[in-house]
Amino acid sequence: MLAMQGQPNIRRLVIESLIIERILALRTAEIEVGDAELDAFVAETWEKIREADPAGSRGFDSLEAFLEKRGVPVATYRESLKLQLATKRWVERKARVAPGVVAGGLVRSVLADAHGSDEAALRAFLARHRARYDGSQVRASQIIVDVTRDRGPTEARALIEKLRAKALEDDADFAAIARESSDDPAAPFTGGDLNFFARHGGVLEPLAATAFDLEVGAVSDPIAMPRGFAIVKVTAARPGEPVELTGEVKERVTEDWLGVAIRDVVGRWRRKAKVEIVGE
């Protein structure tokens, strides 16, 4: 039983996060994660943050300093990362014990086989998500609407919908709309232009994923972002190079493929969980 007060949308997000963390903790209780392994994962996470947000992470020499500046308890964050590692180990263990049954068949014995004796699923994943690995780039522009103290989630969503409708009008000038209405501090100077970026490491998710799913000239539906909402318009694209399922590419594909499996497993656990939320 959970009880919580607050704005409905934020309240629901917080409650769902707490529910999922509790489910994961119960399901993975038998999985041990050592301090050295956790320290390595913390370092890896910090590098990913620095790549994804170079401006925001500039001036910090560690993840701990970065978190402390933002008021995030380091111990709590480490526990969250530890839970992520335990969940990953759980999925890998299930793949070894019962190949092909976890996450609708996404995880197979290949995850337990260092030589990759069965690579069909990995090859299919690579074919569906080739732009993640082949160096493809897109150029896009964004319009951001933040949730603020004076503008709640409902109002922010309504505003981004209004701006999207304006951007879809004949002869609409997306850059002019961004300069006038976007909450991006750089928009008055850039018109929301993000220049060319790769599928990973260039801009924040899920904006990058959305941009790579669009045709040149298309404007996205509203995208939920950490601080509010955004829309994105793709203005150009550069094709990538042929890639094979070997070496570093294979490692990245396997890691991403496993991430999909974990999200699928967690989603199944959440749907099966019986949780009473007081006040709803």
C-alpha cells in the first residue's frame, strides 16, 4: 500500500518509480553485486553522462561531485545503479537456465555463450537498429517547453501541442517559432538547430531516438523530456557505413539487446504486481 500527495502527473511518476524499484529489489534479492563491480559501473555511468551532456557535466571531476551539486544523495544513486546491475544479472541467469523464454525470445543462449553460437536474434536486432551503430547522422532542430513552478505538466503539454500545430502549417518557419517560444536558452541564437548528431551521445534521449525515426522535413509528436516536453524537426540526414556483427559493434548490440530484454521483463513484473495506491 502506498500513499502520496502532490500534483497528479508527478505523483503517478514517483509512485510508479517506487513500485518498480521495490519489485526489482524483491526479484533480484539473491543476486550479489560486489563493490568493485559497482564502482566500475559508476565510472561507466559517469562517462555516459559526460558524453550525453558535456555542458552540464563540465567542471565536475566525478559523478559524486556532479550528484552532490544537484542535491542527489550519492548513496541512493549507487543503490539505484546496484539494482540495475542485479536486474541485468538476473536476466542473464534466466537466459542461461531457460534460453529463449525471457522477454519474448529476445534473450537466448547467445548471452551465455562467449562465442555467440546463435547470433540470429542479434543480427535481427542490428538490422532493425542499424543507425545506432553505422555512423548515421541526422540534423534536427528542437523546440522545448519546460514544466515550471507557474506552468504545470498539463499546461506545458498544451503549449507544445499548440507550437507543433503552428510548425505544421504551410510555410511555417520552425526556427522562428523556436526563437520566439522555445525554453532552450540557446534558441534565440540557434533557432533550435542541434546540428548533425549520431544516434547515441549527441543529444538526450528520447529526442535522439525520435529524430532517427523521422523522415527529413517531418516534425515529431510531443516528446516527454526530463524537464518538460519537446518537438523536433529533422532537416537533413547523412547515411552511415556498412557494419558487421563483430568486435565492438557486437558488444554494443548485445548490450542494447539485453537492455530491451530487461525493460520487457520489468514491464511484465509490473503488470503482474498487485499494488493498492491510496487516494486513487
